[in-house]
Amino acid sequence: MAKLLASLAVITFCLTVFNSIFEWQIASEKLASQQRQIYVAQGANVVKINSELINALAAKAAQMKDAQITELLAGEGVTFTVNARVAANE
């Protein structure tokens, strides 16, 4: 009977240790996942800001008929056309 109780105690101890290790690993994975989510969200914000900046540059280049800004944007693969009706209203 004593051997059985000792065996059960050892098994319980081992399971407790394994449980602690697995909980630590899960917490670590959750933290890594949260950090990736933050990185993705920040990347989406950067893309939005970049798009707004390009749109503002294109609008200003069209408004001022600035060839240098137009060439700069074209060098980065950004082209635009001016809507004649909108340009006439300005």
C-alpha cells in the first residue's frame, strides 16, 4: 500500500511539473501571438498613412502642375490623371 501511495505521489508530482511547463509554454505562445497582432495592426496603419501621403502628393502635384513631384511619384510607380471637370471647378 505504501508503494502504491508513493507511486501515486510521484506521478502526481510529475504531472504537476508537466502542467506547469505546458502553462508556461502556452503563455509564451499567447504573448508571441499578441506581439504579431500588434505588428500587423501597426503595418496596416503605416500602409494607410503611406496611401494618404501619396494621394496628398498627387493632389498637390496636380493642383500646382508640379512636374518634379509628378516625376518623383512616377519613379515610384505612382501615376495619376487629372479629371478635367474637377480641375475646371478649382
